[in-house]
Amino acid sequence: AQKVTQAQTEISVVEKEDVTLDCVYETRDTTYYLFWYKQPPSGELVFLIRRNSFDEQNEISGRYSWNFQKSTSSFNFTITASQVVDSAVYFCALSGGGSYIPTFGRGTSLIVHP
Amino acid sequence: EAQVTQNPRYLITVTGKKLTVTCSQNMNHEYMSWYRQDPGLGLRQIYYSMNVEVTDKGDVPEGYKVSRKEKRNFPLILESPSPNQTSLYFCASSSIAGSAYNEQFFGPGTRLTVL
């Protein structure tokens, strides 16, 4: 069975601080995909990134960066110089292994104070 | 504009009164799915469909039905709603071109309250 753990239920930071959201996953599959989604206060879910298990390169997109480490089964998400607009719930998700049922973590609520 | 639409956005109903939440996508996606989101539980998949007339259970299918008669539509049916189905529901779709595990596009959500 697959499992995704987002141990941080809520994180509170002040604007311009860097913040890292943790995601630890469990799977027995060798081929799998990891995702991050953002859910702002308006409620919609927005795709941020997809990474497959064979690509351990870190990725940077503006203030966002992702650190994928198979050795620790982690796919952490860092926001540099956080802004109030980054306030949202962030979900990490796992798919693969022939199952078309994604496993989502319980989400981390990020609150960025001005 | 590429989008997934859901209707209604908000619904208050009573136990046992059948209801349907519609979902439609205009991206010609093969894969469609329904999720429910509950506080502290994240998103859990109810049903998914890989294509027309092909549906399968997700993690929490009890009390729900779906159908996929057209590629663009994937309605969620609650034949006899109960209070434990009070939740926020999301429809999602994705292309399976190149991979069956592409990113999903989500609808705006339907907040359902069953009294």
C-alpha cells in the first residue's frame, strides 16, 4: 500500500522567511510519480509539480524549489522569501505502480503573515 | 478556456433525497475522478474513470455511484445521502497521453451538506 505523510499540519511564518514543507512517502513500486498541489483560501486545487521516480534532479521555479531524495523517500517543497499570497494548504501526492488511485497526504496549511 | 466545471457549487439536502453533482471538462481528457475532502483527512478518491464506459472504485466508494457515458461528463450520484457524506467534493481530469499518471486539473469544488 502507498502512503504519504505530511507531518506538519500547520506552519506559520512571517513574510520573506524561507519555509520548507515536508513530504515523506512509502511505496513498494519502483516506478512512481510525486506531485505537489496548492489549495489557496478560494478553495480550488492547483497543480505545482510532477516528478517521476527516475528523476532525482532538484527543480527550481522562481521562489519555489523541490528536493527529491529517494534514499529518504522524501519530496520536500521550499518557498524562498515567502509572500502572503503563498498562504494556502499544500498537498503532496503519490501515484504509480499500476494503481490509478492517487494517494494524497493530509496537507500542510501555510500561513504567511505580513 | 481549459477547465473543469462542477454544479452545483453548494448544496444543502436532507437524508435520503437522491442528488447528482455534475462534472464536465473541455480538455478531451480520458481520465476523470471524484474526490472528497474532509478536515484532517486530505483528499480521498471516490471513483475514477479511464475512459467512456470504464469506471472503477477509488478508496471510498461506498454510498456513491458514477457513470461515464460521454468523455466530457462524469456525474457523481448519491442515491440516498447520509450526514456522513457531508463534505467538499472535487472532480478532476487528466490526460493519459504519454503516461497514466499526469497532473490532474480540478474543478472548483461542491460543498455538500446532508441534514
